[in-house]
Amino acid sequence: MSADPDGDEALLEDLREIRARSQPRRGRLAWTLRLGSLAVAASFVWLLRGDLRYAAASPTPLELGGPLEFSLSHQASQTFAHIRGVPGAQAANVSHLGHSLRIFGLLGSNVVVVQDRDAPGAAAPPSSGAPFDALGRLVRDDDDRALKNVFLLMERAGYVAPQSDGHLYALYVGERPRRFGVLALELLGIALFVGVNWRAAARVSREPEPPAVGG
């Protein structure tokens, strides 16, 4: 038995007070972990939103036609599309996310073509005034902030012009929808990240077992 029962009781009371004071702080920390993990996960899903929409797009390209017979009324962002056109004389070279891009407009359309010059088998630069075919990912201007200034440049130069929907589009040559399996693995990784953080939050918020007092 303890040599000083009154001292043991006082120690237990002190421990209870310490736990009572620390519990709100532990609860706040736990909720910070939970909400922080959800915020990070939501940001990753937001970054993947375009890939998810494009992965769900039809594998059959949307035909946008060619000069004098463009069919632009059914354009949609994050769509696999094909267009024929005549490149304008002005092209822009842009560096974006480590890629060197060649960008030019197709006369009489609302589409700018984006070629990745670093991609294997990258297409040669088009000849001004010569017919050109482009097949790839179609993205609307309000869904593609990276090319905001390029859209303005091409529109002011008269190489592209908004159509009935009031938008311009970029067609990324050769970019096909990513496989759902790859995206599913990325989403699974995000879900595991949230799960690990919520489990850690549960451990943080759990009240510790009272320590044994010598008897």
C-alpha cells in the first residue's frame, strides 16, 4: 500500500486537472488535423478536375470542321476534338511547367493550337497559309488560365475570334485522355492521406489512460 494515501490522492487530483486543461487544446489540434487534411485533399481534387472531366470524354473526337465549314457551336471544354484550319502568320513560344509550347491561331475560328515542342515526335511548325490538322484536348479560355495572355494576343491580332458562346479555345495537339486507372490511384492516394490524418487526429483527441500510482 502507499505510504502516503493523502499524497497519492493529491497527485491523482493534479493529474485530473492537467488532463482537463489539456483536453480542449488536444481537441483543437485534432480538428486542425482533420480540417487541414480535407483542405489539402480538396485542393488536389481541384487540380485533377480537368483530367477527370477529360478522362470521361468520348474517345471519338468531336469534329470541328475546317475553313468555310467550321462547326463550332457544339464546342465544350475538356473534350477530345479534331479541327482543320489555316494557321495565322503569328505564333507565340511560351514556357509553361517545364514545357516549351508553340501556340498559333487558326484563321476564321475561335481555336488556338498548342504544340509541345519537347514531346517525342513533336509536329513540325506549320507553314503560314498552308492547311493544318490538329487533334487533341480542347480547353475553353475560362478553364485555361495559363494561356490567358496568349488568348488576348491572338484575338487582338485577328487570328481568332470568339464565336456564339463568346469564348476562345485551346487545342493541345496529341493530348489524349488519361486512363481512369491512373486517376483512380491518385484519388486513392488522396483518400489514404485523409484517412491517415483522421486516424492521427483520433489518437490526439483520445484521453490518455491514467497512470498507475504505487500501492
